[in-house]
Amino acid sequence: MPVLVMKFGGTSVANLDRIRRAAKRVGVEVAKGYDVIVIVSAMAGKTNELVGWVGETSPLYDAREYDAVVSSGENVTAGLMALTLQEMDIPARSWQGWQVPVKTTSAHSQARIEDIPPENIRRKFDEGMKVAVVAGFQGVSPEGRITTLGRGGSDTTAVAFAAAFDAERCDIYTDVDGVYTTDPRICAKAQKLDKIAFEEMLELASLGAKVLQTRSVELAMRYKVKLRVLSSFEEQSDEAGTLVCDEEDIMESKVVAGVAYSRDEAKMTLVSVADRPGIAATIFTSLSEAGVNVDMIVQNISEEGRTDMTFSCPTDQVVRAERALAETKEKGVLNFAELIADTDVAKVSVVGIGMRSHTGVAAKMFKVLSDEGINIKVITTSEIKISVLIDRKYMELAVQALHDAFELEKAV
């Protein structure tokens, strides 16, 4: 039988009624002749509750026990989903990560999947099981301990299973009905896309769109897994949701597919740094070792052997960055006059694979922002993306203006 992977997020399994609703969707696919692998998240809010309990019990906790606790939310959902399917006379059973097994690295709370041997589940399918309900977000380390994949890891679990079982498709059920040209809460004209290329989705996910976890899109692109993003709260058709697929599967791409934003950005500037070989390596090595996720980087023109170095990072990593650079300065490895942190900025980006073959996108974007009186602080580009840092108070205005300028309401 062909295999279909269906993943249900926390809001889709938040209570028993929603689990029953999700189970009915699974039943529809079983009736079509699929062997189905269902990946479930913990019930909405449950993981946060478990994380809170760990923090209250042990502020300096053992990461192995943290994983043992926080992975339990998915185990509960998997068992309840299997029971619900059995009540519908659908042969189903639950699987925890170690039972499959989902083999991962030993990096507790941030483990990466290394292998998913399909033999155990395939054998059960051959024996008549129609649905394997797998606890998402978890696996087992080489040492035999439970591991977790980081927040949003159930998306990655689902794509990894689709790749391991050569599934026809991987359906991600969530609380939105697809991928939009931008956030509908900010721009009323936002449109749902029927299809979007892997590369565009990867950029949008990394730039702030919360529909899919970045790692899951990376995995889908590498193994050519077709992803479909759907709402678990609306009636479905075969054309529902948004299909994330190869560029070749899209007849004609618009120049810009979407506008993304991230409001939790900070701009940090090292003033008067020595302009010599190796200085950038020193700065960004110290930031990397401190776990600071650097995004945009700009270096000013050198004057009298000194320069300014500007970079962006998430606002919650500013203190970490300040501490790391101060320690590097104290060691005498790095010399700078001051470090200026601006935590009142936002990143706005336009994304589209059509940029490869069209000119003038940057010029149009910058003119639109200029006409709205919005000053650009930092710019970074890639083959299919242009991102700018602007004052946070102008973020929504910028998103709406760019959405209008590139006529994304006509995207579908």
C-alpha cells in the first residue's frame, strides 16, 4: 500500500474532541487505501507546562531527565489517538520514538535524527495494522536515552518519516489553512498560496513565518518530500492547503512570493574595531561559541585602520552577545571603542524564486520604503531574498506597503 504521513500539531489535538476530529481525517485516508503514519504533538500548552515543572524542580537540570519529562506529552497524545482510531474499527497502535526506533544524536533537547529504520513499522503494516501513531519530537540516543528534537520538532519527525518510508506526501495539519503571502493579521489582503517552492518556504520559515519549522523544510527539500500545509479545523478537498514542492512543479512563479517579518531583532554595532585580517573571525567565533545566532552583517569603510562592524541577532541574545564580546576584549584579543545595541528594530523581507530572472526588485522595494518615510538601517540579500532592518514602529506599515507594491493579493 502507498504510505501517507499526517502530522497533527498541538492545537489540532488539544482535547479529546479535536483528537476525534483528527482521527476522522485519518480514517478518510485509510479508506482511500493508504497505510498511514500519524505524527502527533503534545496537546496545546502541555509541553510548556512540562518545561515549567522541570524548571521549578531543578533550575540546573540534567538535560537527559529534561528530555524524559518533556517528551511525555507526545506519548499521551499518541496513545489517545490510537485508542480513538481503534474505537473507529481502524487497526492502529502507538509508537514511542525508541520503539520505531528514531535514532538521533546525543545532543539532548536539540538532537538531530540520524536514521529511521522502517522494518518494525513495515512488518506491522504487513500484519494488518493500518495506522502507526508515532509520538513526534522524540527519539533515542546511541546510549539508549530518550532525546528531543527542539521546539517544533514534530514537523521534522513527520518529514523524516516521509523520507524514510518514501511516502507519497506529508500532510501537516495546523491551525492555519496554508501558507500566505504575508501574515493575514497584519495585512488584510494576504492571500493563501496554492503552491510554494521549497527554497521560498525555507527563506520564509527562517525569516519569521511560523507555519513550518525551518529544519523540517530543509529535510523536505533534501529528500524531495512533498509537503502540504492544511487546517485541521476546516473541511478538506484534494486541493486544500498549500503544497510545498520543487520549483519545477510550479508552472510559473511570481517575482515575489511573500513578505516575511521578524519583530524580535536587535542591531549591534562594534565601534572602532581594528581593520586587519582575522578580526571578523575573532568577533564571530566568540559570538558563535556563546550561542549567538548572527544574521545580517555589515562592515563600514575603513578609516585610519579602524572600522565599525554591525550585525543583527535575536533580542533575547543581546546580553549573551555583550558578555561574549566584553570577555574577548578583556582577554586582549579584540579592541573596540564601544558596543551599541539597538533593540527597537525589526526585519522585513521579500522572498521569491522569480528574483533570479527579474531585475529591479531591490530598487522597487527601497523606493516603496522611501515613499513611506521608512529609513533602512541594514540590508542583506541572497539569490531569492532581500531583507532590511528598520525601526520596529514602521514594521506593519512596511509589510502592508510591500505587499501592495508587489501586488501579492493577485498571487493565487
